[in-house]
Amino acid sequence: MTATDEFLNIDTPENVVFGYEVAGIGSRFLAALVDTFLIAVLLILTNLTLFFLVANLVTGEAISQGASWVAAFFGLISFAILWGYYIFFEMLWNGQSPGKRWLGLRVLRTDGTPIGLSEAVIRNLIRIVDFLPAYYGVGVITMFLNEQARRLGDLAAGTLVVYDRGNVTLSSLQTRTLPPSPAGQTASPFAQLPFERLQQEDVALAENFLQRRHQLQNADALAVELAGALLARMDAAPPQPLTPPQALAFLRLAAAPHTPGNGP
């Protein structure tokens, strides 16, 4: 795994590199504004509900014991909304809150893997410090000083925020039209290859590439490199030179339903 100011590069066992574009301060700030607005709406609705419930328990100027319990209960709910909002959604949506989802952002570990509960809890509890002394004062300063715009919560949890423009489904990729084959040739020179020799992780890697290739800066070169690595694993000689359209056609076949073997 390597990281630059703008990209997080993940090295796979096949020596193929996938890249994520690191989110900047502006997009993260807009996502935080959306989430803050939704939190405020939830708190307002909670307090309005509290007001109407307590109003029914008031006798003269004295609030009954039941009203005190209701107030305490809704205080806990408000606390849970304020600090549990991000944890809940980041676990539900795999690193995305509603604001991040709307802006196309996602929280990942620094090694490129999805965050777990511990990372979500740590980065969001430290949000209290990032928020000081006013609206994310400490957090903004830390993000300016860090080359990957990571706030204190990210540094403590080992996370960062990247752009996630949404997955392209495998079925939609398979329906794209490939360049026509010359007359008299078969549609694909790879149709008869022993794809069953590929391992489960090989097929998953091909699927992952196809889903994310529109997000990659060097998708053509990666397609050729990955196709060459998988062809070598199948003991099959690639066409020379292997072109990006040929590599893409091969990867679509590799990601299609097969029965992966256990290797040689």
C-alpha cells in the first residue's frame, strides 16, 4: 500500500495496483453540513415530541415524576442521535453517512479495506475534539496540516476518506459492445481457455476491476497487466501485444460464472 497527497494505491497479491482518490477538505465539509442538518432535524423532532409528552404530565407548576423520567429518556435519545448518528450509518452503509453518500465519499482503513465497528467508534468519539473550539476548528486545522486531509479522528482510527463514485455493475459492463472482430474470426480468442484453473481470489479480482475500472486513472494499463497475470496463472500465452480491448474481453470472461479450481 502506498499513499500520495491525492491517491491511495493498494497493491494486490497479483502485483496489480488499485487507486482511490483521497477526498479533500471542501467535499468533506459539504458532507458534514448535510449530516449536521439531518442531525439537527432529528434533534428538533425529538425535542418537540418531548415537549408534547411533558406538557401532558404537567400539573400546575410542578412536573410530575413521570415527566422527569420522560425528559431523562429523551436526553439519552438526543445523546445517541448526536454521537451515534455517524457510527450507525457508517456501519450500515460500509463507511458512508447520508452526507458522504450524497457527495460520493466513503471512509476506508488506510490499507484500503472497509472500516469495522472499532474504527467507526474511535473516529466518531474523537469528533468531539475535532469539533472544538467551534465548528470543526481543530479538525479543519489538522486536515490542512495533513497531506491526506485526515482529521484527528482519522489519525486515531487509522482511516481516511476517499471518493467513491458508485460501483458499475458487472452485468452493465458485460452488455457494452466490444470492437467488432475481423471477418472470419471468432468473437473472442479466449473462449476456449481453461478458466476453471483460476482461484476464487482471481475471479474476485477480475470482478473488482470491472466494477471499478471507470474510477481508475490507468485502467487500460491495469487491464493489460491483470489479464497477463491471470493468463499466466492459467498457463496460457496471451496474444502479443495484448491490447486493452482484448484484456477487457478476457477479464469479462474470467469474471463470468465458472467453477474455479484449486490450482495446479
